[in-house]
Amino acid sequence: MFRKNPRKASQVVAAALIVLLSASAALAVDKPDSRKMARQMDVMEQILNQVLIDSPNFLVFGRDYTHALYVADFGMIFTFEASLVGKDEDEEFDWKKFGLEGFRIETDGERKVIVIGPEDPPEPPDAPEPPKAGEKDEDSARSWEERRRSKHDRLYRRGKTELVDVLLDYGDTLTTLKSNQRVAIVAKLIDSDYFEDRKISHLVLKAKISDLRDYAAEKISEKEMVTRIVETEY
């Protein structure tokens, strides 16, 4: 359907390496140790792709959203770019940035994302009315802004939970990783006033493969495993 942008993919990979490896000497991306490792990385890519397609929280662009890389001194890194579904009700999404002028997005009754092409598109649903210019009722303006912020907080929080669930449910399937290596999911957060207001552009979730295996073997609880996942925003 849509073509992958290699330049954007390389930018996300570079950002992943910067945030994960900046505290140590510069490390190059390594070739997977075996065909089995490469297959496991491909499978995890597809799992994340499907989670992002089905997500009622994150909005992704293109087709092959997730890109995997292997760094021997770290482990596996899975990266993608995303915005928030329904990010700004008072603004149209700027598809021109992605060479897709005339497209727009909506959500159906089950909160699945629908991409509508430029030919004879149906009328978009009415968006909540923002406070009118010059409105003197500051409480009303504040209330509208708080509702919007609360909605975006909820979307982002639930989106992060979806990514944590991927680590919990599938992290232990990466059997070719050594016990001292890690798995990281790196999201480049784009095209949303919510992220700009919070001054964040990246979300990183890291977990030790040994912890994920202990969780899968029921040696530690889900609650304990979640506390061991390191979350970084910048």
C-alpha cells in the first residue's frame, strides 16, 4: 500500500543507538549471530507491526513500521515512528509531510484506524468545538484544554502498556540472545502537540532477557517484571 521511507528508518535506528549507547564507546550494528536469530528478529518485527496496526492509541505511517537491529554488546533493538490516534481534534493531520496529500484518518466504532483516500471521501465526523476566539470564560477554555490533555495522556499511557505487553508476552521467544543481553523497544514520537508540549520525542523501554525468561518461567510475578522494565523519555 504505502512505500517504506529508508531515510526515516535510518534516522530512527540512529536515534535508537544514540539513546541506548551514548554512555559507552561507539558501537556498530552487528550481523545476527545465526539465521535463527535473524528469523526471531523478523518475527518480533511482525508482532510489533501487528500490535501497532491494531493499536487504538498509537498511529503509525507507511507499511513496515518496525525495524530491528542487533548490537552484540547490548542485544536486540526494535524501532518505529508513531503519533497518537486523534492527536489534535482541532487540526487536520498534515499528510503532505509523508507525500500523501489528500488522505486523512478516522476511527470506526471499534476505534480501529481507517485511512481514507483522496477520491470522494466521506465527510469526517464533527470534532469537539474548541473555545471560540476571544471567549472570556477562562474556566471553559481551561476545561477544554484539560479534557484534551487528559485524553492524550490516556492514549499515550495505554500505548506504552501495549508495548510493555509485547515484552512480557514475546520477549522470552528471543531464545538466541544470551542471558546478559537485553531487548529494547524505541519509539520516535512525532507529529503531535502533546509530545511537543512535554518536550519528548523518544520513548525507550528496555528489559533484560534473563528477567523476561524468569517471568515466562513464573519465577517472578508480572508486577515485579514490570518494575524491572526501564522506561526512558527524552
